[in-house]
Amino acid sequence: MRKLSLLIVSSMVTGITWGANSLMIPLYLKGLGLSPFEIGTLLALAILVSATVSLVLSAYADAYGKIRALTIQSLLSIVGIILLIVGIPFGYITLGGFGGGTIKMAMISDLSDDMERDLSRVNSGSILFSVLGSAIVGFLDPPYVFSVELIIYIISIALVIAVGETSSPQRKFTFGLKSGKTIFKFSTDSLIGLGAGMVIPLMSLWFYLKFGIGREELAPIYVISELTLAFSSMISPILSKRFGTVNTIFATEIASILLLVYLPFTSSFLDASLVYVVRNALMNMTSPIREAFILSLIPREERSRGNGFVNLFHAIPRALGPEIGGMFFGLGNLTLPFLITASLYSISGIAFFFMFRKVNDSKPLS
């Protein structure tokens, strides 16, 4: 239990970096002189590089040890932070997670006797820490925020090293998977990735362009949004056991899509903020049970690289999204990206439901 707790805490604390960067990065890059299109292009390149490196590190983790892979991942992120501190925009490319979350999830699944419960704890804890990340952006200048992130990465990898390996490395580097057919079914995530990439990384920029709102005014909204998501994430395992994992994921996604369609038509910052908060909770509250569902379908010895492939399905199309969204925003069209995203989400959600609706998912996943 001690090792599992350390892993959970290690995963939680990195939420600070996610909360801070999701709010700060687009506006920070704009402050460095980048246009909306250039910001979208840089975010797209970062996602693409992160997805590629993540898959390689996931396979490396299964072959030679998860601790080694996570150490490499942390060092890359630290380099990215240092570059951003000195004002080099391309530092964001090496700031990506590089599969750190994927590998940690595999480690947690090695030790857990109830993945839905433990991944829900990770997700909710990460969100609560992300609230702190969003909050510090409101009163600290970016270089100081990046310095905090640097400390967080060091703490996180130190906790993982204290845990040690949770499974025996295979000593064979390979991308091959016995569970390939099952994993390929999650390729529908590519539609979610493309849609999400068009609007989610650029939301703080959208608020600025539509309502003239900066990071100081946005910080409280992001804090409220993450607190709401943390609470709803704790509820998702309860809903899953009552209605089934697939049904719960499908229902909450559909509700969030309806709000996504409405969001660009809001006429005030207050209305847009309320819709943003509720939509974010509905769309993301099932992340822990979805992660547990995926891991339960992948053999233990393949979970790092198997989950890496699932993330790749999502990440590569997502890399195209910010450039498209940035192009539309640069042209002054602040509505169409949301409608395209809603359409892509709908297709993916329906496909997911029909592919997995017959899976017996009423029992706790372990």
C-alpha cells in the first residue's frame, strides 16, 4: 500500500503543471510575440513530438524498466521548462508529458486491486493540484510559475524512484502487441483528439479574443472548473458500478457535446464561464473509469506500450487541431472550431458505444 500511495501522490502533484500551463501557455506565447496561428502551430508540434516520444518511452518502459523511462521523461520536461524561463518558445515542445502519465498508470495497475477506485483518486487529486497551478498563474509571473514546475517534476520523479520497479522488465524492445485488435478499437479516439486540439489548448486565447479577458480574470474560472471536475471524477466510479462503464462514459459525453455547441454562442463572459465549467466536468469526469477500462482489456505485460498506442491515436490528430483552431481564430472566426469539434466528438462517442456496449463492465475493474 505504501508503494501504491507514493505512486498516486507522484501522479497527483504533476497536476500543478497541467493546471498552470493550460491557462498560461497560450497567453505567455502571445506575450513573446507569436500570432494565434503560430501559437497553434507550436502547440501542434509539441503534441506530435510528445506522442512520438511517448510511444518509444512506453515500449522502453516495458522492455528495460519503467523507472528508467520516467527518469528520461522528467529530464526532457525539465529542459523544456528551462528554455521557457529564458524566453525560448520552442521549449514547450520538450515540456510534454512524454508518456509519463501512461507509464505511471501502468505501474499503479500493477499494484492496484481496484483500478477504478485508485485511478479515480489519481484523477481527482491531480485536478485538485491543477487548481493550485491555475491559482498561482493569477498572482505569479510566468518565470516564477515555471520555477515551481521545475521543483514539482523533481519531487515527482523522486517519489517514483522511491517506489522502484513494479514488474519485471521483458528485456526485449518491441512495439508488438497480442492485444492489438482490442487496442485498435480505440482508434476512434483520433476524432476526439482532432476536435479537442482545435479548441481546448486555445481556450484561454478564445476568452481573450471574444471577451478581452486576461489570465488574472480567467484564473478563478479555471480554479472553479477544476474543483468541479475533481468532485465529479469521484462520482464517476459510483455511476459506473450502477449503470456500467460504457453507458456512463457515453451519457456524460453526449451531455457535454450539447454544451460545447452552445458555448461559442454565449453573449457574456459569465454565461460562457458557466457553460465552460459544466462542460469540462461532464466531458472529463469519466477519465479515470475510461483509463481503467482500457487497462483492464490489455495484458499486464503490455500495458505501458498498449496504453501508449491508445494515446497515440488521440495525440497525432490532436497535433493538427491547434493549428486549425489557431487559423480560424486568427481569421476572427471564434465559432466554427467548436461546431467541428462537437461533430467529431459525437461520431467518436457513438462508435465507442456500439463497439463496447456488450462488454460486461458492471463489475469493478482490477
